[in-house]
Amino acid sequence: MAVAIGRKIERQTEIPAQNYAATSSATFAEKYPSLQKFLAEKRKSPNQHKTGSVTLFVESGGYKLCLNDRPRARSTFVAAPSLGIAFAIADTGLERNTLDWRTKGYKSPK
């Protein structure tokens, strides 16, 4: 897994004979297995194989993660006072399917 702040990563490396993108931290995968799978497992969508993505926002007093499920065209946000807690909330939400997803084109009620 690569983390880039302020720039786009153009290339993703694959582990041979597996359907996962390469990652650099076994510790991350051990602590947050559902989040690791979301980021690394390629899922089929029409005409493409896509992985999920996470965008990290740092604000005073906390962290926000935007999880983007590209194959299903949906996204959700997680906020927490520390990055570890944000990752843990996202991991648990993915594992238990309890995240509040919004599909592309969603408009909140007024």
C-alpha cells in the first residue's frame, strides 16, 4: 500500500498469482484486515477491475477517512480523534457491513 499526500499514484504493483495489489506493511493488514482487503482486492465492475480507495483528511482535532468503493460507485466517511481509531472504525464497519454508504449522485434531503 502506498500513501501519497498531494499527488496521484499512477501505477499499482501486483503480487504474482494473486488478485491483490502489493502492500508494504504486514502490520496494517494484521490490524485492519477488512480495510486491507477493501484497498487491495480487485473486484470486477463493467469493463474494469477496480480496488477501493481511501482519502485521508487531517483537521484540527481529528482525522476523516473517505472510503470510495469504486466498483459499486459509492462512498462513506469515518471521523475520529486519531488515525488508528479512524482505521479501526472503518475496518469494523467494513467487516460488519454497518457503514453508511452514499451512492454516486446521492443528494441529501433538505
